[in-house]
Amino acid sequence: MEDNFGNYFNQTGKVAKEYLETRLDLIKLQAAGKLSKALGLFFSLILAFLLFFFVIVFLGMVLGFWIGEMTNSFTLGFSCSAGLFVILLGIILVFRKPLVQIPLSNMLVKELLNEMEVEEKDDEEKEANAVKKSEDEEEEELYEQL
């Protein structure tokens, strides 16, 4: 009898250890999935900002040349263009929270919430499948008994 209890506790310990290892692997995979989504979002934002930066630089050059031709002084043209960009920089710095920080935060939170909703739906589907499977097994047992 003591062998049965010893064997039972030994096997229970092995099963618990395997469960914890599997759970740790699952957590690592979930973290890797969330990290990859966050990095994808981050790099797409970086790419968008780089493209936006190049558009702004070239528009500044166009504006500088245009004003330079109108005034017959490229120095004055590029100075006006640079002054416009300094004013835009000041506006962005003053209103950075509503223009930049809040929309980026909302985008990140929305993305994480969508990920969590997908995980919850997957968990609900797994539970529903498990319940259906157990109901099917009970029906099979009843048919076998008949």
C-alpha cells in the first residue's frame, strides 16, 4: 500500500513538473507573439515616419527654390522655408501630446486589446469544443450501455 502512495506521489510530481514546463513554454510563446506584433507595429511606424520625413524635406526644398525664384534670392527662399519649418516644429512641440503621444498610445492599446480579444475567443472556442467532446463521449457511453 505504501508503494502505491509513493508511486502515486512520484507520478503526480512528474505530471506537475511537465505541466509547469508546458505552461512556461506557452507563456514564452505568447510573449514572443506579442513582442513580434509590437515590433512589427514599431517598424511600420518608423518606416512611415521616414517616408514622411523625406516628403517634408523635398517639399521644403521645393518651397525654398520657389520662394528663391520669386525673390531672386535663394538665400531668402531657403531662409523662409527654414523659418516655416521652425514654426511647424514649435507647433508640434507645444501640441505634441494631442498630436503625437495620445494617438500613438491609443493605437498601441487598441492593438494589444485586439490581441487579447483574439486570445479570449480562442480560449472560449477550446472550452466549447471540450464541452461538446465530453457530451459526445457521454452519449457514446449511453449507447454502449443500451
